[in-house]
Amino acid sequence: MTLEIISPNEILFKGEAEAVTMPGALGSFTVLKNHASLISVLKAGSVQYRTPGGEEISVEIGGGLVDVDNNVVSVCVY
């Protein structure tokens, strides 16, 4: 699936990811390929994702929103 992590100033990441774990307002959740469409508020914490090569990467965020649709995960953070 395609992951985009975007802040007001820059694109922090745009590429392929196998799994994305995010700090949702009601608790942490993970998105995998073919996940159902959703929109969620994110609280402060870390967005963690795994690349197809198996690399685990973590990005600290102050909060934001995520939109999941058709294997595209768009994360807008601040």
C-alpha cells in the first residue's frame, strides 16, 4: 500500500509500506493492505511503519488526521 505522511511544511514520507501503526484518539491501531476505508483523528505519539524491505521506521507526531482508502494511507500531521 502507499503511505503518505505530510506536515504543513514538508512531505515526511511517501512510498510503499506493509503495515502502519498510528496513535488514534481512542487507542492505537494498525492498517494493513486492503484495509477498509476510514478517517480518524490522531493524538500525539508515533506513527510506525514497516517498509517492504522490512525496515521499521517511527515518526513522532503532535497529532493529526488519517484517511485510508483504496490502499492509500494519507496521514496529515502537526
